[in-house]
Amino acid sequence: MSYTLLMVLTVLLVLLFVGALIYFVAGIHRLLVNIGGGGNSFLAKLRLGLRAIETETGHLPVQATKLNETLTNTGAGLKVVNGHLEGTIQAALKQKNI
């Protein structure tokens, strides 16, 4: 084979490779535009939903702190009640033995 024929075949293969590369990159581009392109895309809808969740749950950290304080105070009160109940049980057991 002559060098000219090998060079022509190489150029044709390179052109074929570049053409395939352009075809597949264009396909990937179309897919990505469908996912995150315009305002009605999947990504835009997802972003809108996440923003709504963030807005609806934005007050939770403050409320969780208040709830934690309230439950801590309730726990301390229940310890006092538990002490009173233990005293009542002991007193009732002493009365039964009399």
C-alpha cells in the first residue's frame, strides 16, 4: 500500500471519529438541557420544591430549641413527682404493716 492511501484512510477514520464524537456530545447536550434547561425542566421543578420545603420548615430550629427547654423542665418536674410517689408508696406500705 502506498503512503498516500494510508494517509487518506487515516484522515477518513479521524473524520469518522470526530463525527461520532460530535453526534454523541450533542446527544448528551440535549439530555442535559431537558434536565436543567428552562423553567419547566426537572431541575427547576426540583429547585422550586426544595425552596418550598425550606420555607415551610424554616421555623423548626427555633421551635426545637424551645421544645428542648420545655422538656428539660418537665423532666426535672417529673423527678420531683417521682420522689413524692416513692414517699407515698413507702408511707402506704408502713400503714399496711401496722
